[in-house]
Amino acid sequence: MNQIFEDFRVDSGIVYPPFSQMYFEKYFYNYIQKLNNDEITKKYIPVYWTELQISSYNITKLQHSILNTLDKQKYYFTVVQHDDGINVYMPNNVIVFGMGGIGHIALPLTYENPQVFEKYKNNKKHILCSFVGSITHNCRQIMVDKLSNIDDISIIANNEWTNQIDVNKQEAFLQVTSSSKFTLCPRGYGKTSFRLYEALKLGSIPIYIYDDCFLPYREILDWSKLAVLVHVGDIGNIHSIIKSISDEQINEMLEYYKKYEYLFTYEGMCEYVVNLMNSV
């Protein structure tokens, strides 16, 4: 299985977001190699989907010569970070673990780079609520329109969306988010946002604004103890909602996150996937 997919593990040369060190598909592939579990290896489709699709690699061969010939009597699985999911037809017997909002089983849309957050995570919280980012979906524009004139909500938004973010913008994001009790985490191009998990790593309570809710580990976690969940139609109520949450409740939510923090690391995500697939 590993060898026939070798041509579809490419390096695009593009990493997004800029804080990230590698896409999850590559980390997971390396994890599986070290795991040395034949049963899991036989089920795993080892493709770097995000890198493949970013680089516009010709995947016709992958579709017709490989995926269409998989044994229909067996179950397979793969992982994908890309917000669009997998841009080829996937046979019904392939379970897709998706991070960006498309897939059979949700995984956190996060990345590994602990040193980025270590410097900021204990900052004093002198801002009630904030957002620093780009307008990549109408959900975000609605948020800006409804909340930008509220005094204790800080919104720094623009229409730029690129994998190249200058140092000053990175610093502004980290400083403001880590100094906020709550962070607005509206869905972006995909159904979720890296910001949801960045906020938690920076000690800020995420406010996940969604139109089509995409959250991982719902059989394990009570997300109402971890974040504020707001449908896009209720954005106007956000200020009154967070004003009613006490500092004691905020601390309880942060403690709840610490209890499950491992699940939001790449290694924890890998273990979760393997444990589920061991039972299939």
C-alpha cells in the first residue's frame, strides 16, 4: 500500500498557516511508519492530500489506477487537512478523517509549534473579546458588521488571505489573542478555523461562530464546557452572552481544556485515529 502511493506524497513548498511546521498528513504518515502496525498500515491510504492539491498535481492516475481498484470487501481510511476535503471521488469503503470541515469523522484543525504559544499563554487578560484576522467568509463579515462598534470587543480585520503573513501581523495576533478573555473564532473558508485551537493554546476562551457546526471528539467532550458556541444567526447576542460568564466559569473552562489538551496535539490526534481504526 505504501509504495503504490509514493508518488502522491509531494512537498508543495507552501505551509499554511505560517506558524505551522508541517501539514498533519505528513506527521500522520511518519507516525504510522514508526508505529509498525501491519493491520493499520494495510488500511491506511498514505497520501499528502493538502500538499497534493495545493501543488495542483495531476491526480487522475490516483483516481483511476489506484483508488478505483481498492478491494471493495475491505475498509480503508485516510486523513486530510485541506478545507475542501479530498478533490477526487473516494470509494464508499474509505473512511475520511477531516480537519477543515469535510470528512466522515472530524479532527481538530490545529498544528504543531508549541514554542510560538509558550511566550504568550500567561499574558494578563485585559481585553474582554477580540478578533485579529481576515474576512474569508460572509460569516466573518456579519461578525464585523454587528460587533465592531462595541467598546469592549476589539476587532482588527482585513480582506487579505495569504500564507505569507509579516512578523508584525503575527505579533499582533499573538499579543491581542493571548490578552483576551474570549476570542471570536468564526468559521473561515472551511467550516471551522485554526483560531479556535490557537485561542485555547493562548489561554483564551474561543467563541466558535458557525453556520454548519464541525467539531471533533463530540463523543468524548462536552464542547459547552470548552467554548462558547454561537450560530451565525445569533452573533448579535455574543456580547450579552460573554458578559454573563464569570471569571470563575472562564477558569473552569480553561481547566476543562487542560484535562483534554493531549487530544489537540498531533500525537493525540494520531492515537485517536488509530484506536478507532483498530476497531473496524
